[in-house]
Amino acid sequence: MAQKEALIVRGGWKGHEPVETSDIVAAFLTGEGWKVEISENLDVYLDQEKLARLNLIVPVWTMGEIAKPQLAGLLTAVRGGVGLAGWHGGLADSFRSQTEYQFMVGGQWVAHPGGIIDYTVNIIRPDDPITAGLKDFRMRSEQYYLHVDPGNEVLATTTFGGEHAEWIAGTVMPAVWKRRYGQGRVFYSSLGHVAADFQVPEAMEILRRGLLWAAR
């Protein structure tokens, strides 16, 4: 069997620790026997021959700008069957003006009321391989409020209190989902503001499983 290949593309806002978080993912995939390439330049999306060989693309890029040819290369690769997986703002707050990118991902960050707070993640699909055997768990991090695609297959949610924004009290928000974009599988988890968040076993296990699920 051919060795699986992943491309991690990292950069953007440093507050999300793109290097530290992506190093965790690179170590996991390498441990699974994958070949992992890391790029800190969005021009890597221009290389269609390279992208077509991949099993998985992992963007770790927050609050950036992407040129139309770069975005076109990424979209074409995923529509053609390359998997896409990511977390938090590294996937769902990358290019705020690019609606086709958001269409692919299935959501876009808009707020994290209260900043770093305690909240619960609820597993709503215990029958899915990504969340099987996991129970509801607690996080102390940013609780993401997102604009989300109703076509997402939601695996876990989080419910907002009204302490920081009373008008969203009781809102149930998707926290983990999977979807398709063309022939490509797309996985997203809102967990992982910084590398330390992946010390929560459930958050790390969801990410590990999601990466493997998304890969073709």
C-alpha cells in the first residue's frame, strides 16, 4: 500500500499557535506512517500536481488573505477528492472575505463571547466513528459561535449561556462536524484555540479520528 501523504499549511495570526498546534498533528500523522509536508506559504496551493497526490490537506491559518489562484487551487483539490481537516480558527476563520472557502468548510467564526471560559461539549452522535465511545466533556477555552451550513453532519455541540451575551442564552451550536465538498471529505472541530487545549483527551481524540476520516 502506498504511503499516505498530508500537507499542513500554517500561518496567519500567531495567537492560535499555528506552529505548536500543527506540530502536534504532524507528529500524530508521522506516527501513523504518513509522509507529512509543512508549508508556510499559500503558494503551495498553486501546485496542482502536488495537491493531486495528497490524501489530506490540513490548513492552520487564521485571519489571512488568499489570492484567487491560490484559493482556486485548494478548492479544486478538495472537490477532486483530497481530504480537508482542521480546527478552531485555523480552518473556520482563515479568509473572511472568501465565501467559496466558507462554503467548502461549512462554517465561519463570528464570536467567542467571554473569551476563555468553561463550557461543555456534548456528543450527539455516539454512533459515528469519530465520536464513538466518547462522553460529554468540559473545556476551558474559547467557546466558538459560528455561522454554519445546515447541511453539515453535526457530531458534537455546545450550548451557550447568557452570561456574556444574553440574547444567545440557550443557543445550541455545532462544535464538531463533517461534510462533503465535491468528492472531498471535510472535517472540522472548533476545539483547539491553543496547543494546550489538546491536552484534553477527548478534544485530541476527536481531532485524530477526524483527520483519518477526512483522508482519502
